[in-house]
Amino acid sequence: MTVPQILAELGGVSRRTFCRWRELEQGPAAFKLPNGELRVWRSDFAAWLRGLEGAAAA
């Protein structure tokens, strides 16, 4: 998934917020392509969301 796709699925979270989550190691696992763009595997994104849901329920 691209960063814009992730932001859209999160309901309009800003790119800066997403970058801050990554800085704090609280965002989904991501990797950089040779051109410097970030990508996230959809399965990693889904697992990250499930983890947030679990933490909110506790």
C-alpha cells in the first residue's frame, strides 16, 4: 500500500501524523523502495489495525 492509500483508509489522518507514528515506532511496518517511497504490506497494515483495536478494548 502507498502512504496516500493508508491515510485514506485511516479516514484522513495527516501525512505528518503518519510520519510521527513511524518516528515513534508506533505505525505499521513499512519498507522503502529504491526510489525512496514507502510501502506497507496490506497484511502488516491489517495486523497493525487489529493490534490497535485490541489495545482499545483492553
